[in-house]
Amino acid sequence: MSRPIDYLPNPLLEDIVETRCIPIIGAGFSRNAEVAQGAEIPLWDGVGRYFANQMKEYPETNPLDAISAFCQEFSRAKAIEQLRRILFIDTSRPGSAHVSFAELPFDIIITTNFDFLLERAYDMVRKPYLPIVREEQLSISNIYYNSTSKLTQILKIHGDFNNPDRIVISEEDYDTFLERTPFMSTYIANLLITRTPLFIGYSLDDPDFRSIWQIVGSRLKRLRRSAYTLRQTTRNSDIARFERRGVKVISLGG
């Protein structure tokens, strides 16, 4: 039986081993979490449908529009409260994929997820980590856990439920991301310039992150490093969408 590692091209494996790879974790990876029987953590589209259904006569368009409309009608605080419930933030636990991921030699991770599944997975494998949510933390991001073990930085660019003022969910949040967090944006751009991006469970639809990725591409052109995404099942339209954005698809099969 083939293992996931068997699907990875050798240059990507080399970058992972030599810590020249930067994983970007999206909502799809949270689907590997353990939740109550019969429950399921929704993808971003499912989150959008949930909020659309909370409003009367709302013409569903896309998740960002639905959540923004909900925030305007019922308040941002209520939206974050609802998100915490439908994403099972307090009851979900890392699945085997999270635990296996935490054992890999990544020193920096980027994630847009609001949950704490990665942190809990690192706790389970007893590896030190440092969640970074605020720009002020970047100046201490290279501290050492002890003399021999370096912290894994978990760069939570869309915030988390411990920092609700930093959660990125509405149109305004996305539109002002680069303006509000210039140092964080610069730090992300530097990682995308110097490391090989590996998208896991991430659609690359977020306008703020995609803007940074496009800027890197427009500046470096043919010298931009290759980027990859892991997909279990892949349609031709998905492959074409990622390739338009400069990302190579690695299909893991069914």
C-alpha cells in the first residue's frame, strides 16, 4: 500500500527534511479531527451556508459575504460565538493526521484555522511550540525552549479564539489585513520567498493571503520557488485553478 510520502516529489522531500518547506494549513485539515459521533467539522463553504441560513431571505452568495452580513445584522461577537460552536472548538481533538504531522520536522507553520488542534497535537507528541497571533510576538519568535530544542512557530495569521479581536472572518477584516498587519504580511512574504510552500487542506481562496502570494510571484517571476498542494481527490477544474495560482497539485488518490 502506498504511503503519503510515496507521492511526494524528491525536491519537496529534500526541502522538508532540510527545513526549507513552509506548510500552510487550511480548514480542510481540521476535518481530520476527532469529534462526537455523527458530528462533522464543516469546510469554509459549509460555514458560509450555516450563517446564510441564520438570516431571513438572505440570497446565499459566498461564505465571506454571508458571514459579513451576519456580523452586520447580529454583531461580530455573536458570529464568533456561533463559530466556536459549529467548529467544535471546545470538544474536538486531534486526529491521527494531526499527530503524524506534529512529528514532522517543521520549525514554522502557517495556518488560517482558528482552532487549537495543532497545539493539542504538539502537546500529545511532547514537542515545544509557540503560537504567534500578534505582530508584537515576531520579535521573540526565535527563542529556544531549551539549549537543544527549538520551538515550532505556529503562525496563526487569521487569529484564534484566544484572541477574538484578531480573528479574520469578515470582508472588512480581509480588506484591511495588509494595512493592519504590515509586519506580519512582510514576515509571511519572506517565508514564501525563501521556503517551498506546501498547502494542506487549503484552497488558496483567502484574498489576503493570495494577495501576498501574487506579489511574491510578480516580483520574483520565474525565480519564485515551486509551491505544492496535497489533494485526496482532484478534478481537472481544481488542478487548473491551482496551476493558475502557481501551485502544483499532488494527488493522493481516493
